[in-house]
Amino acid sequence: MLPFFAVIHVLLSVALIGLVLMHSGRDAGLGGMGFTPASQGGTHIVERNLTRVTAVVAILFFVNTIVLFRLLK
């Protein structure tokens, strides 16, 4: 069971790093790379969805970390 969760942990960490790097800081991220049109007001729908996906992956990473801690105890 431990190797399964360890592999999942690596995959989640790579996904989380990629998702965080895709976020825009100041006209960078998805909007700066040309994936989304520039929005005049507020955050574009793709940026909001990216934030939601990042939050879900972060929660899964956190839960997987706790599971690994319990398995190693």
C-alpha cells in the first residue's frame, strides 16, 4: 500500500508544481502565454478554473501526505 501512495504523492507534487507555475503573477501565466484572451474586468473563466483545479490538487496532496505519515508510523 505504501508504494502506491508514494507514487501518487510524486504525481500530485509534479501536478501541483505545474499548476502553480501556470498561474499569473503579473501578466504572466496562462494569459501571458497566449492561452487565454485578455479580459477587461476581473479574472477570466480559465484562470478561475485553474485556481479551482490547483486548490483540489493541493487538498489531495495534503490528504496524501497525512496518509503517508500514518502508513510510515
